[in-house]
Amino acid sequence: MDNSMEERKGYRAIAKYLMVSPSKVRPVADLVRRKPYIEAVAILEAMPQKGARLILKVLQSAGANALNMKRTLDEDQLVVSELLIDEGPRLKRVWPRSHGRRDILLKRMSHITVVVDEAVKVGK
């Protein structure tokens, strides 16, 4: 195993091939990056966007992974350390136009990756 795998910290969850455009999800993701876990969950639950529901589901999965892997952790100690919204493949569909023509309709997909980690306490 190389060092890059050992240096990674945190507990991760990934959702792939979600039928929502990455450009619609990224503004929602910007609101919860680097926030405490509980605050991020509260923000996402209050938002009406489809992207908020999808991110919330992945965030809760990452939180559950953290709590199951390390039993001494509590939800209050978790922070959203990484939140990536990547582009997935595009479905190409035909959109009929007048005079026998057609346009190509691209249905974009997203991959959402959430990493939660322990909050670093600074104090004396």
C-alpha cells in the first residue's frame, strides 16, 4: 500500500450516477463545506432543492460510517472535511424539432463524495 492511502483521514461515503446536474448541486454543497456535522444536516434538511436531499443522504451515510468504525466518536465531534461534486457520464437523448430536425438533449449525472472527520480541538 502506498503512502497516499495512509495519509487520507476521515470517513467517506460516495453516491454515483445521480440524475442531477452538477451545476445545480454545487451551490448547495458550498453552504455546508467545513461545517460541523450536526449544523450541516440541519441546513440540508431545511433546503427545498433536490441536491440538498441527495447530499444529505450521502452525508448521513458518511456520519454513520464514522460512528460505526470508531465507537468513541459522537456526532458533535464530526466536521464535513470534504464535499466533492463531480461530473458523471451524460445520457444523450434526441429532442425532435420542426421540419424533421433534431437536437441532442444531454442529461447530466453527478457523483457526490462526502468525507467527515473528527474536529480538531484547539485549547489549553
